[in-house]
Amino acid sequence: MNVQDLDSTARALVAEGKGILAADETVPTLTKRFDALKIVSTEDSRRDYREMFCTTPGAAAFISGMIMYDETIRQKSAGGTPLADVLTKQGILPGIKVDTGAKTLAGSPDEKITEGLDGLRERLKEYRALGARFAKWRAVIRIGETIPSPRCVSANAHALARYATLCQEQGLVPIVEPEVLMDGAHTLERCENVTGFVLHSVFHALFEQGVRLEGMLLKPNMVISGKDCPKQASVQEVATATLRCLRRHVPAAVPGIVFLSGGQPSVTATAHLDAINRLGGPKPWAISFSYGRALQDVALETWHGKKENLKAAQQAFHYRAKCNSAAAAGRYTDGMEREAVGR
Ligand code: 5MM
């Protein structure tokens, strides 16, 4: 492991005004998104869709890295260039999802454990050779009356830490993603407590496994009211609770925190990120985005699987990337959205 390279890659991923595009949906997930718009999901249509993001002119001003799925990192552009090389030429770092999915936790049917550690060292070697510079692993934690259980949290934290050490050994920056889902009727306070407990367990496990904090990024959920909670917290309340929780549980040595959007509407995810960055007080890490749906949704709808919509879809993606870049610097205004409508 070359620690200088790891640290500088981690810092480059959260360079000022830049964030990450998560385009690492598995085939079933992307197919579900395509089905909703009656787009036929084939290897080629999925390649065309991902190529659209890789080739968006000017995207590198706002996007530092793109997380790919195994299928995508092996694909070539219509012109025959590997998509990882297309990204690198644009100035965007190629990344790769390396977990193999969240499976039912034995003995606890409502909870999940993320799998993928078997054979991971060899897969990481291969992905590095295919051009990947960073990786991602997502743990999924559900809130319910009696969950998450301590053993679900500690099993997921342990797996995240084992993955992170292996990544660093192979020269890849690990993005550590413990996602507390927004599904459910829980309050903002409950989300803050659970998120704090999860982050505490994750950083304990990272310490135990010897993960170099300077050479990793954290990808957490924001602290938010459950989707079905009758009292939805305001943007300001979400920002305050999220930053308080992160300050309590994330060491200052971590260079960056890149949020997932978790199913929030695109504009809300941008507004929350902006509000967090506008808060005063200590923020020892860069605070940015690693959004999937919140960056892709408008572009996917605009594209609709049709070549003739490609340019407009790229513009839609470019615009959301620009808004989130502004939010990562605490300089987003809702006037930017009106400007987008008037384009
Ligand atoms: C892009 O979605 C990823 C999950 O895909 P699968 O369910 O098919 O594995 C997901 O890991 C994503 O990277 C993050 O959750 C962030 O995406 P959102 O949409 O929450 O911003």
C-alpha cells in the first residue's frame, strides 16, 4: 500500500466543489428503474445509459469520481474505449462497488448483512487493473421498534472494516457506506440515535482492523425523519441533527463525508447538503455528495432510452451536478432551480 497515493486519491474525491456519482446499481435494480419508464434493459441499453454520464461535457468540474457496477467497468463505449478509460480521460476517477449485496441476517429475518468478503482480495486486484482507484461497500440498517439489533450493527461494521483494510492493501480508497434507511415512521431523534450508534460501531471496527482513516471516505445517510413519520423535520432541523451526529462520531482524520441521498427528492437532497455546509462551527472534513438517485433521476427520465434525448439528458445531469457542487460549498440557492426551469 502506498499511503501517499491513497491519501491523495481520497482528498481528490472530495476536492472543493466536487462530489461522486453513484451509478453502481446492480442489473436487477437498474432494470427496475428502466421498467418504470418502459425502457428495455439489455447489456447495450445499460451501457448506453452509463456512457451518457461518462461522456457528459464539463461534468468533471463538479464530479470527482463515478462508482460503477461490475458489468459497467468491463464495458466499452460505442467507440470501443473501456468506460473506465473514458472517465479517466475526462478527469473523473473510476470507482467500483465490491459488495455482493445485502442478505437476510441469520436469525433475524427483518435485518440484513452485506456479503462479499470471500475472494475479495483477488477481485480488488482485478478491478485495480481495470482502472478502479476507489471502491464502495454498502451496509443496510433498518429502523423498527426492536431493530437494529446490536449484533446486526456489529456484524455489518465488522464486514465494512474488513473490506476497507483489503481495499487499502490493494491501493484502492474504500468508501465506507453504512446506510440507515429512511423507511419507517421513526422520528428524527430516533434516526439520530441509531445513526450515532452505527457510526460509533463502524469507527470502532475500522480502528480494530487498522484502517488508515486519512485514506478512506465515509458515505453516511443524513439524519432525517422516517418517510412515514407524521412530523417531517425541516431542512434546518435535518442539517443541525446531521452535523451534530457526525461531530460526535466521525474522527477528524477522515478527509471527507459524502452523503447518499437515500430516496430523498433530488432538490431536497441538494438543499440538505447546502444547509449542512452553511452551519457554523467546526467541520474538520469536506462535506459533499455521493448521490445515486438524486443525481440520476432527472437525467434518466429525460433520456428515456432514446438517442435523440441524449444531449438534453446530459444537460439535466450536468445541472444537478452543478447544484450539488454549489451545495458542497454552501453556495446553493433555490434560484438555481428556477434558472434550470428557464433553461
Ligand atoms: C446506486 O444505488 C446503489 C445500490 O444499488 P443496488 O441496490 O442495486 O446494490 C447504492 O449503493 C447507492 O450507491 C447508494 O445507496 C447511494 O444511492 P442513493 O440513491 O441513495 O443516493
